[in-house]
Amino acid sequence: MKRKHQCRVYGNFIVENNATIRGTAQEFGVAKTTVYNHVTKTLPKVDEELAEKVRKVLEKNKAERHIRGGLANRAKYRK
């Protein structure tokens, strides 16, 4: 029961905040693997509609991560 509730909580957080797996894990104080497994494996079995929304956010984040990495690297070496 708790696992189903947690996967919904993580899923809602990701959708509402346009969050990454890593950001969600930091927010809830759990491992990235835990969040990933909850939203990719358990959530589709529990709530397909929310799982689809989460998948879209994660795909968008994945497509943009090279940009965020570049900006972080740029900021690091400008100091």
C-alpha cells in the first residue's frame, strides 16, 4: 500500500514541478533508483494517466540535460 502511495507522490511532484529524478530524490531524501523504479515500473500499474504525464516530463528533461550540464560547466569555470 505504501509503495503505491509513494509512487503517486513522486509522480505528482515531478509533474507539478517539472522535476528531474535526481531533484525528486533529493526533495524526499531517497535514492535516485528508488524514485526511478517507483515512477517507471510501479506507477504505470497504479495510475496510467499520471505515469504518461511523468514520462513526458522525464523525456523533456532528458532532451534538455546536455544544455543544463553545459550551463553548469560554464558557471563552474567562470569563477
